Amino acid sequence: MCNRWADHVLQPLICYLCRLLVAPFGVTQYIFEVRVSMKELRVTYMRGGTSKGAYIDGHDLPTNPQERDAVILKLYGSPDSRQIDGLGGADPLTSKVAIVSKSERDDADVDYTFGYVGITDPVVDYEGNCGNMSAGVGIFAIMRDMVTAQEGTTVVRIFNTNTNKVIESHIPMNEDGSVKVQGDFAIDGVPGTAAKITLFFLEPAGSKTGKLLPTGNVKDVMTLSNGQELTVSLVDAANPAVFVKAEDLGYKGTELPVDSEQDGGKMLATWEEIRRKAAVMMGLAKTEERASGAVPKICMVSKPQDYVAIDGRQILADNVDIVSRTKALAVMHKAYAVTGGICTAVASLIPGTVANEVVSDRGKETNTVTLAHPSGALDFVVDLVEDNGTLVLRKAGVARTARPIMDGIAYITEG
């Protein structure tokens, strides 16, 4: 109620008083014209995990999907490789949007829709979820009074519309009832430390295909355009993904984004072909050409090994359970998608998959998988059990950090 009163009463009053104060200086006309010549949209700009983007109340956007996406594209300055006329950061990790609204479901507090905002393409892709952006949803919900803050820890149940799955977010709170954002927990790929947010993805199997193993197999064979037969594993947990061994593609598995940029596009082109073929095999697209740019994820896995991360730190094989690389739309991910990481951790614990063949024995024994990526490592806890010969994925957990950067009015140009 307090926020609504501020939006509808206090803010207009302050603006009116400001116009009176600045009138003698001849700028009243300018302020008035800015406020009426563009559409206004309240936006909370937030870092979620290793990603960043706008969090928007769904009720503030047009109900028509085409009109909604047009507003989002204008907000981000797309299509444009620099996104110079919007909030987008000209990078797949900073061109993401979270649409959140109070839920009417009995099992959730809020509904959350994630979108990849195209940079050079005028499209918003809603096919998959982003676990990093998911980390900021609970904070946004508390800030906007969509849920009631609790003492100590506020648990926000989030229904993700992309996957039709529930995420349980545990948000630490300050004694004054505000969200705690500062702390001593660090995640690789983000400078400094912050408060620890724990996300539990509940029953994440079959997020898009309805099955943990979409083809019913732990391994499948696909034939690439160059004639090579490739053994892959297709798994759907939190987000669908296709897994391939780095050595089968002629790579070490420790390559960094710069390596994928200096090989003439060979690695990324091969990954994209594998990803699109997998989309058809998993029933996510009728043809390779119609495959989404977001799902399935492509994950190139290898055994634990030493390498130097993007920031120059030494990643030691003894400290990780599996090494993997994935894509963020058209480029190699500088870190790792959380939902893709969940799927990787789950796949590594399913006997017979290509990921299971390279994961450490420690990971298999403890059901806790440390995944090494270009910026460091991620830890996942997987609750995967066998029930009468059937694998049941109860939940998967990961720790993230998030913080609001800006909350205010964005101006959307028309036309």
C-alpha cells in the first residue's frame, strides 16, 4: 500500500512542486514535455547472479504480446549491436528481462516470466528460464509488496511460466524488515561479496519436454553436416540441454570465450548445429531452422582439470567435479547459466550419460556437484533418487547473490 501511495500521490506531488521551483529558471517547459511525450514505465534494474536486467511488474506492461515485446525492445534499445538507445548492455548476460506479478496460484506467491531480449534481432525469446535472473525475483517481489517480508529469512515461492515449475527462493532480511543485500558470500563471475540467496528448483525434471530424458535414452547419436557421428546425452532438468564431450569435438574443454572468438567461429558454429539438431530430437522444434535461440542449452563437458579462469585465477582439478562450457545466445557464456548448471549437475548423476562419464567420483557419491566454468565454479546440490527403477528428481539447489541497482521511471519512445 505504501508503494502504491508513493506512486500515485507522492510522486506526482513532488513533480508538481519541482516544476514550481524551477519555473523561474525557464526549464518547466522541458520537464513537462519529457513527461508527456514518452511512455513511462517503472523499472527496477537489478543484478541477478552473473546476469543483469530490468525487473518489471507484469501489470505495467501491455497485455497484448506483440505490444508488450515492442515496449521491452524499446526499453533495451534493440535491435542495435550497441543498444545505445536503451538499457541493454550489448551483451547476452545484460540483455535479459524479468516480468513479475502477484500470483493467483495456491502453490506460488508470484508468477515470473523470463525473456532473452534480442540485441541485433527484434525478438524477445521466452522459451527457457534464467536461473541467475531468478535470484532477483524474490527481492523484487518484496520491494514491490507482492509478498510479506518475514523476520530472518523470507521464503518466496516463484512460479516460472517458461517452465511451469516452482522455484523456492530464500531471501535473507535485515532487522528493520528490509532485504539484506550486503554480506560475505561470493560467486565467481561477480566482483566482491553479497548476501547469500538460496534457490531450490522444485521437481525440475521435464521443464519443456515433460521428461527427464526426452528421448528415453541416456545416450543418442547424431550425425553432423561434416559426416561425423557424435554421441550426445539429452536431458531436461530446469532447462533442456544437450551434452557432448569436449574431446569428441577435438577440444580440451578448458577453452575460454576469447578462444571461441579467435577460431573463425568454428566452435560456436559446431555448437549451434548440435544444439539445433538436439532441439528436433527432443521435440522442441519441428525443424532445425525453427529451433529457439535459447533452448536447448549446449554443454561441452570434460573431466576435472587445471586451467586459468578469465580473471587469471588458477582453477584446480582437485576442487571441482566437472568442467563445462555453454553458450549465451550467440557467444560462449562468460560464466554459466544456473538452469543449465542444474541440468549439467543432474545429467552428471544419471548413470550412462556422457556427463556421468566425466564427473568425479566425489560428485557421484555426495550428490553435490562443483561445476567449473570460464569465470570459476558453481556448486549444486541435487536430490535425485531411484524409485522402482525410475529416476525421480525431487529438487536441485544453488546459491546466488543479487542486488537492486536502480528503481525508477524509464521513458519509452513511441513509433
